[in-house]
Amino acid sequence: MNETTAHAQSQMVAQTHTGQQHPIRLYLFVWGLLFVLSAFSYMVDYFGIQGYLRWTLILIFMMLKAGLIVAIFMHMAWERLALVYAILLPPLLVLVFVALMVSEADYTIFTRLAFFGAAP
């Protein structure tokens, strides 16, 4: 009899525990925010902004949208900090290494032009 009671209690616990639920309002708000950020991104093209400002705005809007998608729709905002670091830190380090390579490439082209001249 004791075994039957324990089994019934474990089934009740399993049925009552449905997991973490987030309000639908949060998802709708983020969806609307993504729509607004996409509209701003298209406005950059519509208004004909050129140069570094154009690419800066496009990259900012892109990173904001990607951050919202990862944080809310992929549930990263509710994960442990160690998991967040494990997923977000490697791409950030790749960006740092790319920046270092870009600065090294500028130095390399400068020294080649200084020592060998502009003609190939």
C-alpha cells in the first residue's frame, strides 16, 4: 500500500510541474521591438545614409535584434551565468582577434608600401 501511495504522489508531482512559463506579453513585446528595429534598419536605406554611419547603424540594429532573439526566444536570459559565458564569450573573442588582424594588416600594407613602393 505504501508503494502505491508513493507512486500516486510522484505522478501528481510530475503532472503539476510543467516547466518554466513566461507570459505571452513578453514574447509579443519582443516581437514588436524586433519589428521596430527592422523598420529602423530599413529606414537607413530609405533615407540614403552613406559611409561609416550607415554601416554603424546597420550593425547596431543587427546586434540588438540578435541579442533580443538569443536572450528571449532562445531563453538565454534565464540560463546560468556560466552557460551564458560559454556561449557568448567565444564569438566576442573571435571579434577581438579579427580586430587585431585588421590592425596587423594595415601595418603590413604600410610597411610594404614604405619599403617597396606603390608599384607592384
